[in-house]
Amino acid sequence: MSPELRRFSFVQFDVFSSRPFEGNPLAVFPDGRGLSDQEMQALAREMNLAETTFILPRDPATERERGVRVRIFTVQQELPFAGHPTLGTSFVLRGSTGAGEVALDLNVGKVPVRFEDKLGRPVFGEMTQVEPRFGQIHDRETVVRATSLRDGDIDPSLPVQTISTGLPFTIVPLRGLDVIRRLQVNLARSTEYLQQSGGGTFFYFVTRETVDPSARLHARMLFYGGEDPATGSAAGCAAAWMVAHGVAQPDEHVLIEQGVEMLRPSRIFVRASRLDNRVVNVRVGGNAVEVLRGEVFF
């Protein structure tokens, strides 16, 4: 091998699962220093996962104050925030140190992740997302047309609403598992609608009927790459939505199941608080397991 080749190691984790080959895969480059923006984007395309992250180490004083600098890329673009990359990267940063908390400095700001390490149980990490911003409530019939749903598919007892905890999603409550299992969304039409309405980039489809009786919501997120097994950023929005609309109580720890239809079952634990009339302190947590190590050279 030519000695002048640059070499960058990476690890791959399955996030929001404690079992390999479930949850959402994530590639993490533990030291991305020296990579240009274009090279990071090219590596994300090479990894060909929903997201790839790059850790950019800085001096300890800066990291204590601002967090560890991390950048998140899809195969198409850089993101200001995403849930499973934040959680998975925090497990890489923690390593075997036993640290109770790590903080990431993302494009959206500082995001802390706290860890629980109980004997006999997989390590559990929980991120605190930025405070939720509640956007518009959408007309159900318009959303049905924009997504190619059928009349009556949307649960009339709950609102279709855009919420952001760093990245905006529009939460669409469906009537049950039969409806969510037969989803065939017109992505071009739905993306056009969301862009025109200010509803973010993606719909997050949920239903209160679940496969696991202990889960509160069953979720699916369809996007340009197909389907996402676990969407931690959308789950944070759903946590705020649940507390705002009485699906979950303030500070109640509830489970969202996702990825079941694509045989990548994910377990996303969420909670949110109330302060006066505001929903605050959105937290999203789960497990992560390492499945692969490698090296890229070019």
C-alpha cells in the first residue's frame, strides 16, 4: 500500500437497539481532522448509511466548555441535528471510560447525552434535545392528498402538527397498524407540500396501536433513501407532541417502536416535561451496539 495514502478509521454502531443487526446503523469517524467538507460528504456517500458522523477533536478546555465538535452527514447533505447519529456518536466518545455524560457540539448547538450503566443491563444513553418549537396544525384532508393516504386514515382525535427539536418534522397520527403497514407515500408530492407549508422535510407517521404492548407509539418515517429504522430527531418531536396533546403525561418515560416493517426493530425511549403551559426538556434515549470496525484510505 502506498505510504502517502491518507487513512481514516471508522466504527459502525447499530443505534436504538442492544442487539446487532437491529436498530439504525451509523458510521462514526473518531478523528475527522484534515477532511474537507467535500471529503466528508464523499465518505458519507461511500458508507451509504442514513447518516455518517465525523468527530473533530479540540483542546480539552474547549471541549469542556462547548462539547466535542461533531458533524453529521447524510448521503446527500450535512444536517444541523439528527437523533440516532447523536446517540451513537456519544457511545463512541464515551468508549470504555464509564463517563456519566458527554456533550456534543453540533451545528444546532450543544447537546448533552447522559448514561445509565446498571449491572446486567446494556448501557443506556439519553440525549436532551433543544427546546421544542411548535409549528402549524395542518388540515387533514390536505395531508391525505399530499401523501396519497386514503380518506379516514388519519386519526381525527389528534392533530397533524409540525414540531422541531432541532430538525422539524410533521407528526401524522394514523388510525391503526393496518393503515401504517400499507403506507405508500408519494414522496415528491409530500416533499413539495411540506416545503410550501413550512412543515419541514419529512412526515413522521405514528399510531397508538402497537406491536409491543409496552410501546406508546408505532412509527414509520419514509424518505428519499427508502425508510428509516429509527428517527431520534422525529421521536423527540413526537415526545413533545405526545405531552402537548395528552398521549403521554409530563416526564412519563414512554417507548416508540420503529423499523418493525423493515426488520430493523428499534426501541426509542422518550419523555418531555411541562413548565407552565410550555413543553420543555425533551429527552430521547436508547441503547447502541458496535458491529464493525474498519479503515478508509485514499
